Amino acid sequence: MTERRQPPALLVLSNMYPGPSDPVFGSFVAKQVEALRAAGSSVRVVASARGRSGALGTLARYLSLAARTKVAALFHRDFDVIVAHFLYPTAWLARIASLLSGRPYVVVAHGLDVTSVRGRGLLARLSLSATRRASLVVAVSRALELRIRAELDLPLSVPTAVINMGVDRSVFSPAAADGARITLGWLSGEKVALFAGNLIERKGVDVLVEAFARLHSRGACDRLVIGGDGPLRDLLVLQASALGVAKAVDFLGAVDAPALARLMAAADVFVLPSRAEPLGVVLLEAMACATPVVASRVGGIPEIVAEGCGTLVEPDDPAALAAGMESVLADGKDDYAKACLDAAAANDVNANAARLLDEVAKATGAVG
């Protein structure tokens, strides 16, 4: 009988991680760390929570992260491999940690960081150089992997793997719907559409508000719930008022994972109208709650929204988005439940963490 090898011990670096002021910031990295530990890996984390905004605040976070990375590399060598989340600037820090500790490093690209390392600044150039020297580059979607190969001039000798962060089905499940509509104050017959994410231009929430106004005017959708915050919130509130649907649009602000799971399980449809999206884990979370999705056909989204889970539409098209939402709402959630649950199960956070450990061990030759 072959003895199972111990997974490699990891030093995980990330410039996004939950903290007291923002428990949602980088929560997907923290969730993967939990799954890696559950898979048997010893994991040391050096990460930054959200701090002060602006250039000075960002600089302070990066300097602190760099200092703590050096300390871990020099004095806490209880790891076999360094895993850095986000190419900018964490790939560069992983390179430093590798040189100081003699351990190999792996970088995980999440989307916008691929654009960041193509910048002209010194930190961007250092991060890009470090990415090209990694033992493995992990992309969260096939579409992102293709971008990395095409745009970053990654040497053919550097392997890539496609592994998304996965969905925590212990939190996001149909059971979260129990009593949720009553608690939320939604009427049993209301048709409710939900969005959750940052209120930024890339997410296309302005398109969603316009699409909802069209549906609401003809009684096809009764309520739009928006979870999340960001710089466009005030403009979106004004837009809803101008379109005459202010009383039917609920802006909830940031919500934690359990609250988001209740919203998803209670809603009739989840909508992600992004103009660009490397993957869209939030879609997996909605599908894990047996809720169908309507999303833009961009980036990695088509890779996770399987047939029968909802519908995909072209971005920046309110009429197409409204039509997609109306079709799914007319069908009802039950028609989509099985396909949604199957798609979520295929992207489970624990299974994907185990895959990451396998790929890391294969690429670096490291075992615990």
C-alpha cells in the first residue's frame, strides 16, 4: 500500500485579507486558507487587511507587508513553498521571500492584477519579472490563463494551472433560505432580483438598475436588492430615483457571508451584469444556494455557468439583461435548482484547495 504524502507546508502572502474594519476584504483568500489547512497543509499567513485609503495608505500597507514577509522568510522557515495571491505587488514579495529562504514560490492571478503588472512603474516591472520566474502560475479561469500567456510573455518553461477559489457550501446552501424571506420582510409572492459586489463601473450595476426599471414597469420583477458598497452608490441611488423605482430598490451596503447566503437563497434570481469579470465566484455562491443566475458573457463567467443554471447575455445591454431576467423569473427557481447545485459542487472550495496543493507539489517537488 502506497503511503500518502503529507501536503507541502505553505507561506501564503496576500495584499487582501479580512480584518476588523472589513471582514469581507479578501475573504475568499481566508476561506481557501481554511480549506488548505483542512486538507492537511500547515499554512502560515502574511497578509494585509484594508487600511487607510489613498496613495499613502496603500504605500503603508505594502511596506508593512514587505517587512513582515522578510521576517517570515528569515526567521520562520516552517514552510516548503510560498504561495502569493495577486501578481501586484505580491509576486515581487514572493520573489524576495524565495531568495531569502531558498524556497520556491507560486503566484495566483485573480484578474485586475494582470493589468497592473503591465504598468510602467518600478513595482509593476518587479512584479512582472517575479511572475515570469515563478515555479507555477495559477489562474482562476481559463480565460485569465489565456490572457496571462498572451499579455505577460510568460516563458513556456513556467507551467500554469486553472483553479478557482471555490465556493464554501457549508455557508452557501439552500438551507440558508429557511425563514429568510420573513426575516428580510419580503412578501411570499414577490419576485426578487439580487446583486452583490462592489459598486464600481466594471460591475455594470447601472445597467441592472435600468433593466430592473423596465421589468418593474410591467410587473415582471417586484424588488431589486443590492448588497455591497462602493464609489457609485450615490449615483445608483439617484438613477433609481430618476427611473421611478427608488422604493423598489434596496441598497443594503456591505454584507457578510452568512447574510449574503440568506439573501441568495431567498432571492428568485441573482444578477451579475459585469462589463469584465475574471471569474465571478459570487455566481457559484448563488448557485450553491439553488438560485439561478443571469450574468454577462464575459471573461471566465461562461466557464462556471453551466447549461440549466440560468442565462448569459451580452454586457452593457439593458434590454438583453431585462429579457434574460424575465425569462428566468418566469420559469421559476425549481427549474434551475439541480443544475445550479451540480455546478457549485464541481467548484467546491475544499476540492479546489486539494487540487491547488497537488499542483503546487507537482510544480515544485515539495512535500511536507
